[in-house]
Amino acid sequence: MVKIKIILVCLLICFTGCGVKSKYVVQNSQGIEVGLSQDSANVYRLIDNRGRVIASSRSRDKKITFKVPPYLGTNGCYNVVDNKREFLLGKSEGIKITAVQEYSQKTARLTVAKRDFNQRVRYENTYRNNFLRAKTNLNRNKLFNGRTCDLPRQKQVPRRPKTVCGSYAQCKKLANDSCMKNLVDAETCSAALSKSNFHESINSVSCGALVSSLNGSKYGISDGVQDALTGYLDRHTKKMIDEGKYGEAIGTGIIRVAITYYRTQSCKDNFTKAAYAPLARWERTRKRILDEPYVLRNQCNNLINNFNSSMEREERNKKQLAKLKKEVEALESWVKTEGAKSSKPESCRFY
């Protein structure tokens, strides 16, 4: 009777987990698997050496499967405990879990490599088309001799035009002399006509038109308005002097001088520009003709540089494609084969 009781007690203890030991421990891409010596109804926990629970699971078919998060550190030491905090792998001996993180890192690298590869594939047509376009443009350039760019023959520079002045400084001096002469002539004419019975405005306009006609220049409406205003100011100034209003006379006199100065300066500027214009056009044409061969050769050289750059970009993209293709194939092979394998974890001291 005593023997039967002892047997029943042992069976009960064994059924509740007494004597359960680990037969093997393996790791894979998802976590670890622990084989048990017998079935058990206990809930087991995977803990680190600080006692923190990493995962928990019930045993089934004499084994425990723990799914481990991919961020789990590979340098830590881990152990398995039951409901009573009994160590399944030994009190002072644990395991290192590295397969999960390695698999996670490999799959992440595979994702990045595939993305980069597909991006390079999309760029391939663009680089190819750019290269062909650069090659066509270079071959069409008449200065390209197959290796470098020739300097084209310079066009003939037209003869220097004959003008009243030979330089800008001479044109400016001639303008000053001519405009000052016109001013003196106009003032002399106005002084002579002032003895007539006509209004000073009429006299001033008449003299301006006469001087312009003698010099062969155009006398426009604006010139007539300015001359009429000058004549009016002359008459008004004299009137103010006769009436003893010297302050007003000085004011109108200043205005008259300002108008005369402005008109004289405008005459100088316009005369200088008109006299120098043929020379200025000739200088621009001469410079353009002298620079043209070098400009054309530089354009051809730019086509060579563009061709070389586009070819380098295409070749660099091809090399990157080949490199990424090898990387993707290697990672896919590892994920498919090595990633599906199980391995024995490295043991460590658990405390």
C-alpha cells in the first residue's frame, strides 16, 4: 500500500513538471526552441541576466518555442525559467541569441539593396539616352576631328569706317566745339533781332531754326518749344529789370541759364553719340569676328566634356547595377538558405 502511494505521488509530481530538463536548444530567424525531456503544463519564460522577461510560452509536444524581438541584443545572456523560477538551462549557464538580429539585419539590407537596384534600373535608360544624345551632338559638330576640336578660320574684318572723328575723345571735343558755336550763333542772332518789333519768343525760334538749317541738323518741335521759352524768359527778365524787380529778374535769369545749359549738354551728348556710332558699331563687329573662332571651339569643347561626363555616368551606373545585383542575389540566397537554418546558440555565464 505504501509503495502504491509513493508511485502515485511521483507520477503526480512528474505530471506537474518535476524533473523536466532541456534536451536541446536551437536558435533560428524567429527565436529559440527548447526541447524537453517530457511534456509539461508549465508556462516558461525567457529572461535576461537582469531577470527581465523577454518572451513567454507553453510547452507543446515536448518543446518550447520563444518568438524573440529583432532588436534583442546579441551580447546579452539569457535563460529559461518555469512557474517556480527554476532554471531550465542551468542556474549559472545561459545562451546568447544572435540569429534573430542577424536575420533582421540581412533582410533590412536586402530591402535597401533592392530599392537601390530598382532605382539604378530606372536611371539606366536616362543615362543611356543622355549618352547617345551627347554623342550625336558631338559628331554633328564640324570642328570635331574625332579627338579634339579644331580652331575655325576667322572671317574677314570689315574696313574701319570714315567718320568726322577718329575716337570717342575726338568726337566729344568736336561736339563741344560745334554745340558751343551753335549757342554763340543763336545768341548773336537773337541779339540782332532784338532790335526788331517781333516778340523775343519769335526771334529765338527763328534764330534756332536758322542755325539748325545752316548746320544741316534737324529742328524739331521740342527745339522750338525750348527756344520760345528762352525768348519769353529773356523778355520777362528785361521787363523785371525795367520795373526794378531785380529779385524776380534774377530768378527768371537762372531758369534761362539752366535751360540753355541743359540744351547745350543735350546737344553735346547727342552729337557725340551720333558721330561715334559708326565707330562703335565697327568695334563691336570687329570684336565679335575676332572672338567667334574661339567661341565656336569652346562650344565644341563643351560638347566633348558633356560626352565624357555622360559616358562616365552611364559606366558608373552600370558598375553600380552589377554590384547591387550581386549583393541582392547573395542576400536573397542567404535569407532563403542560411536564414531558414537552425543553429546551436553560444553558451554564456548567467548570473
